[in-house]
Amino acid sequence: MIAPGIQYIGADDKELDLFEGQYAIPEGISYNSYLIIDEKVAILDTIDARKTIDWMENLKGALKDRKPDYLIVSHMEPDHSSNVKLMLDTYPNIKVVASAQAFKMITRFFGVALPAERTIVVKDGSTLSLGEHTLQFFTAAMVHWPEVIVEYEQKEGILFSADAFGKFGALSYDDPDGWACEARRYYFNICGKYGVQVQALLKKLANVEIKKICPLHGPVLEENLDYYLNLYNTWSSYQPEEEGVFIAYCSLHGNTEEAALKLASIINSDSDVTVSTADLRRDDMAEAIEDAFRYDRLVLAAPTYDGGVMPVMEDFIHHLQIKNYQNRKVAFIENGSWAPMSGKKMREAMSALKNIEIVEPIVTVESTVKPETVEALKELAAKLIEG
């Protein structure tokens, strides 16, 4: 039970390997759904079709002899809306509460146009009384779809936050790294592009007293809420969460890798600056994006390939671009045996982003790491240590 009259009816999915077809989730994912039983009964979101049977069992067990009056649709992504049509068919008198944009999507997804008597269109400031519990609605366009709304339950101070404050990992998984690690990877890869919109939502919520946060993925948050809210403010304003250097590298024959790891070693030996590294050929791309946003300094190390940049580095830079990477210091290590070009190409790409300070000069590895390469890496390390 979340609070008197409010309960969780979602389900874990520990069999799915890729979230949104692209993000590895070795510890699964939760599809969260909630139920408020009062004078009126409201379902807050359905879940993914993969777990319909589990969800229906949870719903019917919680309803007992009651029938739902309202289905709140916060977000139309299929992992939350797959059972909207099932609810419409199962409960002929249920009314759907959603944004105007969501109703258009319901028609697109399910091929049904709801009659006016079964729809309640909400916008910023709309309220819905269920009896003792009242839901206040806030629009959250592009967090991270255009139709999103969030709900604030006024009696208990509960924010039903849609995808905001979500986290990878099934609820049954006791994450030894705590909430922030997989919440950070989730945020920057799912919502990272939309920092301006997340900031707008946080400002709307600034005047309500939030005592619990119930997201559509991950655990209910109810202690030290300032920690979660402050992290979201940091992340969505594109500010570094920590001071440190993240070195993302790739390598054709091991020489660029040697240079990247040598730079990490020098920084570690000459300072107490935190250093994190990722081999883009093998490490999870989503985790690399997470660390790029986590720290205030970034080093990109890649060999020249076909007159440009090794493709996996191009892909990494593309991910940074589409997630609005900004407000960081960036340095480069390139490699080339006859016409080094990767440094120039990486520099051009990163310079086009907002508030990027380039750390000069580019360190060039001429085929293999030599004593003069190490000296250049020491010079670069000194500039990165300065912060």
C-alpha cells in the first residue's frame, strides 16, 4: 500500500533484455500502475502487454467488488498504455482522463474514437475529485512525449510522475549501487534531450508539497526527496553532477587504447581527480552516455578511419549530440599512420555543441605510443587536472 486508499498494482518484467529495443536491462524493468479506491475509483495507467495477465490479476484483486470509474492515462507509450482498449471493453462505463494529445494517440494506437461522455480532457491546474482524494493535473509535454501529464494527489502529497524519476531494474532487484546509478542511465538516455521541458515541469511542481513520488518505472520514492529533486534539477539543467574526467575511447589495434589508459594512469598518479573510462567497442553505450553527463570533463580518443573517425566513436558523438550534451570541457586524442584526421573531425563535432570548452592541443598518436606521446599526454593531464 502506498497510502490509505492508494495501492500499487504494477508488475516486474525480468525477461525483457532491451528496453525500447536498445537499452540493456540485465536486472529487468518494472511497469508501474496504481489504484485509488475512494467514493470513486481511479486506475492510474495500465502496463505493458507483456504483463497484462499479472496486471489484471493485481487489478481485480485490489478492486474486489468495486468497478473503476476513471482510467488516468499519463503517458501513451505502449509500456504504459497497452491495456487501455482492454479497460474500455471490460468496463463500459469507465471514463478516460488524459490530455487532448493523448486522446489523439488513443485513436492512432487502438483505432477507436471515444465518445465525449467517456472522455475527460485535462490541462494544467485541472482537478478530479474522487472523494477524500483529489488529483491535480500538470502537463509535462516532452517529458518525454508530447501528451504526458502528471498527477498530484492533494490529500497525501503524492506525485504520480509518469516517466520522470524512473529507473531501470525490476522492483524485486535490490540494487547494490543504489537508486542514482540506474536512474541516471535511464534519465540521460530516455529524457536527456528534454532538459528544458523537465525544468519547466519542476517549476510547475515547486509550489506543491511532495511527500512521495510514484514513477511509472522504478521504486516509490518517499525519503530524502530533496536528494531526488536536486539530482533532477542538476541533470535537466545540463550541469555536471560530479567533478571528474571521463575518457571514452576506441581502438583498431590497441595503440589508441594504450594512449587513453596511459592518460588515465597519469591523472590518477598525479592527482586525486576521479577518472572513469569506457571502451566504446565493448562497454554499454548507454552507460557511456551516462558517465559523459555525470562528469565535468570528457576526453574522446579515437583512431582515424576511412579519412574520418572510427564508427563507434562517431556513434557515441551522435548520441551526445541528440541528447543535448553541453557545459563541459572536452579534450581529444587521435591516432593516424599517414593522415591523422580523427581529432579534427571530433573537434568540429563537439565544438558545435553548446558551451563546450575545448582543451588544446589535440594529442596525436603517430601509429604507436612513443616517449614524446607520453610527454604530450602528461601536458594534457595537467590541464585536465586543473579543472
